[in-house]
Amino acid sequence: MPAGKIYFRLTMMPGGFISMLFGGRRGSNAAPIYIPESPISIPDIDCIGLIAGNGSFPLRFAEGAKSRGCSVIAVCHEGETDPRISEVADEVVWIKLGQFGKLISTFVNRDVKYAAMAGGINRIRAFGVRLDARGAALLARLRSAKDDVIMRGIADELQKEGVMVVDSTIFMQDHLAPLGVLTRRAPNDVEAADIEIGIAAIRAMSSQDIGQVVVVKEGVVVAVEAIEGTDRTIARAGELCGAGCVVVKFAKTTQDMRFDVPTIGVKTVMTMIKAKAKVLAVEAGRCIIMDREDVVALAEKNKIAIVGANPLVDTAAG
């Protein structure tokens, strides 16, 4: 089997569609295995720099690094990063949004050779941020405010200073979504068809760097993530179309796993409960599930199905 690919023919038959899209119902011994395109290998890292955004991702990343004997120097953003990071990281330096020069000097002055980005930044807050001289110069060269372009630009600037930005899942393999149905309830055929529509929509938007979330109901796309983020997208879908929506969160086809990795957690499910959404589909092997046991337990309590769907479905395969 070629690395990074799983091939199936999609046919609408009782049970068949779900089995092929999600690799079988929960407990099935026939579930295929997703083979990553580039298996994660941890270089000889004894110290890693962490560019920390919001959410629990930075905390879990730091915990994962520490569990492997790696010290963590975290550059954290005021008003974004959870203060508890100081309980995990070996050293914490706080910066304001836009202090790019301070971010770089923190790592260079401490001889940090590897760094990772974990957690997001509130995109709405990012508007109007005053950049320091180095940040302003970078943005002027890039001539784009798209997330992917900016993140790659930051990674390139760090590389020039001898700091390599690595895959942000490097210490998070245990948190990646598995292939298959995670909850007792599996999506029915109508919901599974909505998942396929959501995946297709995300793929179609990938080149435009629009978002990672699409919400579908009964064959109709009802909400697409833009600047508001995952939770607000789900809430908006609930307001527009009521109960029964299917939430799909997938990496973009051009996703650089060094940053902006799709992530869900308890808050995601709580938002779905309020919106009365019924299915959450994430990409197997390329989406992080924070606190998976709590996420699944909360979903099952509220009869929400969670599935890790195939990263690639080839409808032309035999």
C-alpha cells in the first residue's frame, strides 16, 4: 500500500459506505491502517523552543516533550497562552502579539536549535497589532496576510538564525485521531454522505487558505470556517439550521504540519451540544484530539458520533 494513501470504492449500500469511509464500525477487526506520508522521527533533541498560542495544545506539547527528557523554552503570547504553561516549561518568556524580534532573540540567545508552534492565535485580535521592526519587515516581504504564508515566513526567518521549526505533532503522536468510529454510535448513511461533502468542500478551499471546518446538513453546506474559528462556526450553523448538523474538521490538502494542525477538544463537543449537532468527523492521523477520553465520554452522553475519517478516499479505485 502506498504511504499516506488508503483506497476504497464508495458505494451506497447498507453499512458499506460507513465501513469504507471510516474503516469499519467500532470494534471491527477489518479496519485499515493509515500509513503517514512521512513517519514522525524525533531528532536528537534535548531542548526545544515552543512558540505557544492559545488552548491546551501548548500544555500537552510541553508535557510530551518533558516526558521524553527534552527541556522546553516557551515563548508565550500575552492574552492568548494559558499561564499554566509556566508549571510545565523549563523557562517561559512572555511577548505581545507582533514582537517577532523578541521571539527570535529568545531562542538565538539560548542556543535553541529546534522549535515548534503549538496553539492558535485569535485572528480577530491579530488585526491592528503593532509589529516590531523585524515583524514589519517580514510582512512587507511576504506581501500577504494569509496564515499559511505568514507561518512559513516565520519558519524561514527562524531557519536563517539556525532554528529549525519541526512538525508540531512530534511529541503528540498519542493524541492524533485514530481511524474509525470512536463512539458507540456510528454515523448513519445520510450523515456519512454529509461527511464526504464536508471533506470535498475543505479540499476545494485548501488552496485559498480559508479554514478547516465545514458544517453540513442533509447534503447542504451550511457553514464554513473563516476568521471566527471552529466554535463560532459550529454555533452559527446551529443558529441557521437547528439540530442534526454534521461537523467536519480536516487538514487542508496543502497543510504544513509544522503549524495550524487541526485540533479538537472538550470545548468543541460542548459547542456542538449547544448547537445540537450530531456528528463530528476529523481526519485520521492529522487531527489532534485533546483529552480524548473526556471528549468521547461527553459525546456519548449526548449521543454525538465521533469518527476519524480517511485522509484520502479514491472513488476510482477497484
